[in-house]
Amino acid sequence: MYRCHVQFYLLTHKSKEFAALKSMPPLENFTHTFAESGSVEESLLRKADVILADLREQGEETLKALSAGKREDAQLILMTTSEQAASLALSGGLEAAADLWLLPMSEGELRFRFLRWQEAYRRSKDAWQTSQFLEETINHIPNLIWYKTKDGIHEKVNDSFCKTVRKTKEQVQGQGHAYIWDVEQDDPACIESERIVMTKQETCVSEETVMTGEGTKLLTTYKSPLYDLDGSVMGTVGVAIDVTQERAYEREIIKKNQTLETIFTTLDCGVMRHTVDGSHILSVNQAALNILGYGSLEDLEADGFNMVARSVVEEDQEPLREAIRQLDKVGDSISVEYRVQHPGGKLLHVMGSVKLLEENGVLCYQRFLLDCTEQKLREDRERLETERYHMGLIYALSVDYNLVCFFDLDTGKGTSLRINNCPYGVLDEIFGSTPQIEESLTRYIDRCVYAEDKEMLRWALSREQLIRELTEKGITYANYRTVCNGGMRYFQMKAVRAGSWEHSRGVVLGFRSVDEETRGEMEKKSLLENALAQANRANQAKSTFLSNMSHDIRTPMNAIIGFTTLAASHIDRKDQVEEYLKKIMTSGNHLLNLINDILDMSHIESGKIQLEERPCNLSELLQGLRSIVQMDVDAKEQTLDIKTVNLRNERVCCDQLRVNQVLLNLLSNAIKYTQPGGSIHLRLTEKPVAAENCSCYEFVVQDTGIGMSKAFVSHIFEPFERERNSTISGIQGTGLGMAITKNVVDMMNGTITVDSEQGVGTTVTVSFLLHLCAGTNAPEEQGLRGERKDKEKRRKGRILLAEDNELNQEIAVVILEEAGFTVEVAENGQVALDKLTASRSGYYQLVLMDLQMPVMGGFEAAEKIRALPDPGLASVPIIAMTANAFEEDKKEALKRGMNGHIAKPIDTDVLFETLDKILG
């Protein structure tokens, strides 16, 4: 049965000696292939089933390589001289060999040896097949199989045996009866039966009761002797069938039969048996006689029983006989429903079951009769109630529907179930009389449906589409429009399955107006779209604001970084460094004003920016602008020319931050859109006006840049507008700058105009009407922010500085100590609290408290200080000095018991003004 392919590997330098082997045919069921080499090749060695190695010209190293590299199941046959074999035997080299062929050897002898090897190899495969047949057979038989020695030790068992005793083969094989069945000693009956088998040397069949740890098992056993090679009995083989359950079932069946006999006579269900020809009743209980309307078996037979009692309603008799005659094979059964008319006129509904049986070789019918009259009447009542309910439900559900109809997809026929009042009588005319629903639907589509929706609805109502949709979903919709009395209305078709979809393809179609709903949804959608547009506009406004701040912050920051780098590289030139520091201070003050404006959340939320008019020197304003943008100008090798014309009044009252913001944006645009080597001009001209104590100041920013088209200039003040051309495609920008500039100019009641030509340049003119300042109140008299006017004033007292950032500590300590204060530092609120608690009252004149610190923040530290038992320590002045600069932060600081609030970065004027005010 099996097929075996053998891969030979021939290791020799003289391949002609193996030619005879290659020419020999394989035995039946075998095929051979040969591979050959003069030295060991691992790839050939690993594939080989049999290795034939000529060792005459090979050493022990070759033998070791063959032994180590071959597969475990591969056979190694060595060919060598007798002297070499003796040497290999002494060194243990022959242990891995399956056979040894001594050379020299004639071709005939070589053939003989190879044939002998083939036969031995076939016998091993035959034995393997026999073992496999045996193992597969015994392990797939549901019965228990075992092999025992004379002394009762289980040598081999099958899987069913292990499953029954709930142990593995390793646990069972080699063990006796008591261990396997979990009992104290071997079963004497089992031992005796095996002794009889071995003595009589014949198969013994018996039913044995075996005691187990889980109870008693009843086994039908077949035991036969096992013979040794000399013909003597060496043990037994046994096969057992576990009949424990079967015997229990037999006892249970006997008991149930007895019970059934009792039930048969008292059962409410009628039971009777009669012959196949229906001429003789074998048995019948009283319940069957009562159902059929007879007092006794004799009365039933006397009335002329012929398979069917005469009391069965006449029109049901023949169908009942036909149903019984359909039973063909033993065990066939059928259920049938019929009616019985009693002599007094009472009508009964009977549910009957008939089965063909065979008893003692004779066929008969066994019948059960169940009086289901009450059930039948109840079902009729329920059916009527259900029909009425369904009709009411259809009516209720179809109130909102203009038309409800039934459609049989198999036949195409249907009927209208409900037609609500159609004001023009169109639906009554189309669906009122035609039984072919498809024809009516076609007329409805042609006459009433909007032209663009006709084909869509025709496709949705086609049989194929309805079957496809309802098979997948059970329900389908289609929205369409109708033309009613010249007006368009929105309608919806709804289709649902009716009845059993497997047996019939019935569909209920409903058509209703959804005009009001649809128009309402359209209105809601429009409102939602408007709301979305408003939200987008709000988001755009927010983005505009943030982009503007980003633009305005980066410009002075660029100047600060640039001049800081220059100051560091010219640190030995005091005058030059001082000039750089002044420019850094100018840009820093401008940047701080911008940041303060950003942090003013009330301005952001309301969308309004209040103007703060203060004295301003326009000449210094222009010099400050040059300082901020000069590095960008130098980087692009451009020239920047700033001039004043007829400037008689330099000192004016204005919002310097906003003027700076406008001019910086214009200069930044000019630099950005002017090629390297170009020029930018800023000209300030003062023009007299009729208004008293006012002048008109005209700022003109002119560049030689790429310019703009006339069409774009008309949209330049619109948010996000940028001219789309290849010249500026690589220039970054949001298109918000000019819109922001226009808003600021308008807020300051100024004017702005733009004149530009592509390839020539752009000129922007901004005019402001500004109030003149009386007296000498120029900024230089006030002093730049960060320069103290009171340098000579010396202060004294001890200040506790609570600050976690080392750089901020260093800056604050230097400023305060240069002013004359003694400063102690606490790296967090807890340390500050500990230092203050450990001091005496009056030791610290004031605490400068950061708000955000590790371990303990400023707010918590302030509350704990105010709760100290020493009134002097608890009342020490506390000033919040923090980057939390929101208005609510200031209010929260006062609420937590602090005496003031100073925003970072530190404004020394504000700092000392606050300290002087609190310390007196």
C-alpha cells in the first residue's frame, strides 16, 4: 500500500564500482535516486536516506563528518578493507554504521549485498506499515483494548481504555488492575477469567462487573490468549464494551414501560393501535373513545370502524385515510388535523399523530388523538382579534400616508390598502380600480412625479431593485418630488416586507408627503450653514489677531537678538555697546507693550483696542523704527532713507505703540517685497490745518519693489488677500498685515492710500491728525523705560525674594542691591515661609513673591504667612512679582492677601515706585 522513495548518497573516488548498484531495479513500491561526490558535501549528506561510503581513500575524519552530518534516521553503510575495518572497530568508528561491506568485492557480490539490504529495508517498512495499521485500528475503536502479561501487567492499551480510566498511556502501561482502576486490590473475577483463557487457550466472552474509584462499571469482555515464539501462552489480549449505561437504560425502560401502561389507561390524550388494513383495533384507551364519541371498544367497532371512525366529519374522512396511507416505512409518522361530530351535535377539533410500527414482525398503526377544540377556538378568537388589531394598526400607521398599497413581487399584482383624502382625486383615480399595481405605479410616476425624479423612482420601485434591497435590509426608502396643482412638493416612498419572505415576496408600499419636514430641515441646514460661516469668521478673526501679534512680536525681537549679538562682539567698546543697549531697550519696550496688549484679555474678547495717547517725540520714534528694521535692511543689502519735511512740532500726543505698529508693518512689507539692492524711503511731512493746537502728519513709505497690479490694490485691505503671481510665490505671509494696518489707521481717524505698479514699486501714504504737546514733556525728559531717574537715591531694608528661576534671582538681586536693599533668596514658597517663620518681627521689610514655584506656589505661601500666629510676621507686606500678568491674576493676588502686583519682565520704575509706596 505504501510508497517509498530512497535518496542514496555515494561517497567514492571510483564511481564505476557503484555503476552496478545504479543499474539494479528497486523493489516493488520503492523508487531510487542517487547523488555522488568524491568528498563529503553537507547539502547531499542532509538529504540522503542511505549513505554508501568507500573509506579506502578516506580517513577517520571523513567517517566523523559522515556520522555528525547525516540525519538521525539515515543509514550509513561503510565499504572498506578488512584491515581498515579492524582499525575502525578498535577506535569505535563503526558505531554509527548500519552495515559494513568488506572490499575488494566482485560485482556479483556487490549486487548480492545490495539486494539483501533492499529486502531488509523493505521488511522494516513492512513492519512500520503493520505497526501503523495496528495502532490506527486499536486507537480509533471506541471499545477498550489491552494486552496483558501472565501476571496481569498491562503491556499495551488503546486510547479508549485510557479515556475510560482517565489516565494517560504512560500511567497505565506497566501497571496492574488495582492501580489502573483506583481500587485497593485486583479484581478476583478478572484474574479468574484470564486464568481460564490461558489454561483453555480459547476466547472467553463474559459480562464482568468492575469496581473503580468512581463506582461500578459493567463490561462485556472478549479475552483471548497471546502466544510466545515457542507456542506457549505468554499473556492475554482483551476487548471490552462498556455497557453500564445500556443496562441502566434497560432497567429504566422496563420501569417506564410499567409506568406507561398505567398512564395509557388514564391519559387524557387518546391512544389507539390498529392493523394496517384498518379492519381491527388492537388497543384503545378511554380518552380516545371519549374523543371519538363512543362508550366502549365494542361500540366503536360496531359502528363500522374502517381505519377511520364513523364519527369523523365526512369531508375529513378521506383526507385522513390518505394521510395514513402515506406512511411507507417503519418509523414514518405524520400529523393531521380533523374534526369529530358527536351524536349530540358537539363538534370537536382533533390533532392526530399517526406512526407506522412493527411488533413481533407485524405492521400496525399507532395513533394519538388530542382534543384541541379549546385551543382551536382560542386561536380563532386571537386570529380575529389580531386581524382587527392589524387593521387598526394599518389605519393608525397609514394616517400620515397619502397612499398605502400591497405589491406581490412574484406576480406583479396588488391592491391599495388605504387612500387618504386626495384634494384633487388623483390617487383615487389611479389606484382605485386597477388590480395590477405595476400599471398603477407607472401611471402615478408619469402623471405626478417631478420630471427629474421619474427615472429614479421608477428604478426604486422595480421588482428587481425592491427584491435586492428588501432581501438585504428588510426596508427601503426613496425620496422624490411631485408636481401637485402646479406646485412642487417633497414625498417619500417606504417599502417593507410583508409575511414570510422565504415563501412569498409580498411588499407593503407607503407614500407620504414629507414636504413640511424637508423644508424645515432645509431651513435648519441653512441656519447651520450660517452658524458655521459665523464660526469660521470668528475663527478667522482669532487667527488674524494671532498672526498679527506674531508678526509684530518677531520684528522687535529680531532687533533685540541682533543688537545683543553686536554688543557681545564689541564688548570692549563702551560707547558702541551703550548705543546698542539703548536700541535693545527701545525694541524691548516696544515688544513689552505688544505683549501687555496681548495679555489684556478684555481687549481680545471684545475685539476693541483702546488708544492711549501720551507725549511722543516723532523724531525719536523714527530713529527707533530705524533701529528695529536696520538689520533686515542690511541683510538684503538695501538702503533705507528716513527724512522729515517741514517738521516744526516734533512733540505730539498719540498712541506711540499704534503708530509704531502701522509704520513697522509698512516698512516690513517694503523690505520683504523689494529685491536685494533696492531702496526704501520713509518721509514724514507736517502740514498745517485749521484746527487749533493740531497738525496733520503725513507718513509716506516708498519702495522700488515688485509692485502690485491695479486689480489687487483694490483688495489689499481685505484679510488674507495676497496677489497670486510667480514673483511672490516664495515669500511667506498671511495677507493680514494691510488689513490690520487699515483697522488701526481707521481707529486713529487717519487715512491710508496705496499706489503701486508692477515692476516699479509701491507707495503707501498714511495721514494722522495729532494734538501738539504743550511744554517740555518729550520722552527724554521722562527717561527710557529701564533707566532710573533716581540713581542717586539710596534705599535700605531687608527684602525676602521668593523666586525659583536662577536668572530671575540674579536680575532681581542686582537691581535691588544696587538700590541699597539687602536681599535674601528663597527658591520656593515653602522655603520663604520657613525663613519668615524663623525670623523676628520686622526682620524682613517686604516679601517679593513669585506665583508659580515648585513645592509651594506663591498663593499658598501668602495664605500661610497671613495665618501665622505672630501678628508682626503675618502682616509683612507681600508683593506678587510674576509673569502671570492677566487682570484676573492681579485680582487674585489681592484676594489672597498680597499688597500689590508687579508683572515680569521687571520695569524698574514700576518696581521702585511700588516699593516706595508700600515701604513709605
